[in-house]
Amino acid sequence: MSDDALAFHGAPDAHAYMVHERRLQVLGESVFVATPDAVHAEFMELRAQVDADVRAIKARLLGPLPAAGEDRKAAAKWISTQHRRLARVARRMATGFARNAGRHAHVLHLVAMGLHYMGESVKGQVKDSQHHGGLHALMRLALASGRQREALRLEVDGRALDCSPVALYFRALLLARLAGGDLTFAQIEVLDAWLLSLMPQLVDADALSSAGGWRADLDSNSGLRRGAREDAGPCLYLPIEPLEAARLAILKEYHAGRTLPRSGVLARLPIEDHIAVIDLVRRGLRRVTRQPVARARRERIDRAVDLHVGLAEVMAKGFAPAPYPKAGRTVRLVDVSESGFAFEADEAAGAAVAVDDLVALRLAPGAPMTLGKVVRKLAAADSSRVTVGVRRLSSLAQPTDARRALAGSGPAVVSLVYVPGADKSGRNDAYLMSDAGMADRVVFETDAGASVFAFRLNRVRERGRGWVMAGFEVIASRRLPEVEGRCSP
């Protein structure tokens, strides 16, 4: 594969890696039988080269002066690509050794290496991994030997890790399941540090308990699924009770003022990065065990309303005084509940709306603008119309401007939408902005009364087409100088 699209400032030359990988990939079966130790040593040499470069890149990405947004994306993709190469080579070698040399001493170590690097490669994917087939193939090798729970010691990021093949397998699947697209590079590293600390709890079970859990279908190309398998296909179950107990233990450590990990660059990250991971794991575990929630009571309505679509239009027109400027499209509101609303649109207006769009409308004349995220779009009974379902985000949002505290490549003033949370303490407050603007975690300043607040956006709470809604941390404040004619509050 070509690495041309993976270049970034300071990127290592990956040509040697490609050559090394191709050589190991085309080795004949006889080589694995004749010189297994030499082949294994060559793989370990390639691994050492990659690991050294990756550690240097991570130190830069997690350091006090992080790389620019595009560099971060390219660097994460570069790391993911090299790790996937190592995983492919390890799987090829483990398969060859197992087929030709029986239970050779190198097989289990190579399986563990392949599973480890598959987990590492998932971190560079913004969505659930599409390469689960390789993970399942490696796990089948471990299961065939009957040694899937055997204790191993691997060197990971310069330190020894006590693990087992099945623990590494579930760690990779959990990263793919939980990381999603809502965590930053640093937050994914925190999540992985937690999972690596939970190696003893990541064990397989023959069946699910009443508390529920996940399963992995070994003959599929999909990741973790909820519930028991209905057919007789091969699968492994991951119980949820040990994970929930571990989460509560980690949360107790944070309440005591101790982060996990307790030292190193991850321990020096802002506490908001750690809290984002706590929230994500809590939500992920809750989805596995929760029962269906009753739908909120709906109120049937038949009212024509103006619809605004997309962040730019919402900010430009949605918050303007009624009745101008017009949205340019009218839809018919059909029902409203506490959690959302639905409207019908004709062919022209419906074509402007897609799932994950940000939309805004007034649910009643004179009512405040309500923001929502499109969650479904279906053909109505009349084939020329569509019915659109929207999850409510806020009816109290307000547009605001923020200044970049430090000069950079972006505009000096950025337009945001302030979204107050339900908690009066402000802990659930957020800002809406473009996803491109979220990529660089710069410090913003905004005026509030007689004070100036400096803040930085942190964890993403909602995401859609071209927009994100993110929480923020206030990192400094100062009083505005008093001017003649203004009373000090």
C-alpha cells in the first residue's frame, strides 16, 4: 500500500517497513519449518523499528505543544497503518508455524503480538473497525491450541505487560466498540491505559449471566454484539460484571484525586480528558444492560413552520428576529414530545435534510428557536413527501462570538452557539461549532457581564454533519476594566 497520503510534518520514512513487510508476507511455508527462530527474530526487529518511531510520535502528539489538526490526523493514520502491517505479518507467521511446525513455541507469542497490534491500529479509526475478521482469525489460532488464557508478558510502550491472548482480543474489540468518533487522540490513549490495566478482568465465558454482556462471533467480520447467539456458531462471551466493578474502582480513584495512569504524560492531561473517558465507558456499559425505555408522550400538532438546516444557516437566520430573514423552506410540524419532534416536508424541502443534520425551528409562534439533530428520515404516506424525526438538543441556545486567545491560522473571531445544560451548576453546558473548528483545541475568550472568560472545548457530546456540540473547561477569568458610564456589578 502507498503511504503518500499519510505524510505529515516529521513523519518517519516508512519505505523500510513496507519492504520488510513484503518480504515476510511472501515467505514460503518451508522457511517457517527450516528457520523459525530466524524468521521470528526478523519480525521482532521490524517491530522494534516501528515501536521506536511510534513512541516518538506519541510523545509529540501528547506533549504540551500538540501538532496542528491535520498533522494529528495524518500521524494517527500513519500509526494505525504501521500497526496493521505488523498485525498482518504476525498473523501470517503464526498461521505458518501452526500449520507446519505444530505447537511451535513462537505461535502463541505471535498471536498475542497480532492481537496487540490490531488493538493499536483501531485507535486510528474514527469509526468501529472494519477489520474484525483478522481479529477473529487470530483468536481462532489461540483457541485451537487451547492456550487462549495462558499468561504472557509482552513489552508495550517500553514496559512489561502481563496479559493473555483472550484479554488482548477483548481489549481490541472494546477499543473498536467504545472509542467511536467522539474521543480525541489523547482520550483514546487514556481509555486504552484503562483497558490494559484490566487484563485480568478480560476473560471469556461460556454463556452470559443475567446481568448481560457482549459476545464476539468468531465466524463473522463484525465486532462486539449484545446478548446471546441464537444459532450454534462459534462465539466468545465477555461478562459485564467484572467491567462494571473495575469502572467503579477507577471512579473511586478519581474521587480520591488519583488519575489512572498515575504517572507519565497521560497523568498530566487535563482532568476533563479523563472525565470524558469515564462518561464514555459508563454509557457503553449502560447500553448493554439497559431495558427499553418508554417513548415520551407525544402531542399531535398540525402547524406550518420555517425550517433552518445546517449550522451556517441556523446561525445566520435561525436566531434573527422574526419574521426576517426567512428560512426559504416551510415544513409541517406533526408531533412534539419532551425528547424531540417530527415534521413532514415536500420533495424540495425534504431533499435539503439528511440524517445527522443540525436543524432549527420555532415550535409555536413567538417561541424560542429549538435546535435538534435529525435521527430518521422516512417516506410519508404520500410518496412525494418525507417524514423527518428530530431529537431535541435545546430550546435555550444562544449565538455568541468568541475570540482566539492566541493568534493562529484560523479566524480571530469564531461564531459559536452556547447551549446551556439542564444542571444549574453549568457542568452540562456546551458550545456548538463546526467540526473543522473543533479539530484544533485552541483557547477561546468570551465576554460575560463584567468579566472575560478563557475556555477550551474538550469532550464531544453530540456530532453531526459538519458540526459538533462539545463541553468546555474554563481555564482563566479576568475583570474587564471599568469604563465611564458603566456601573460595576
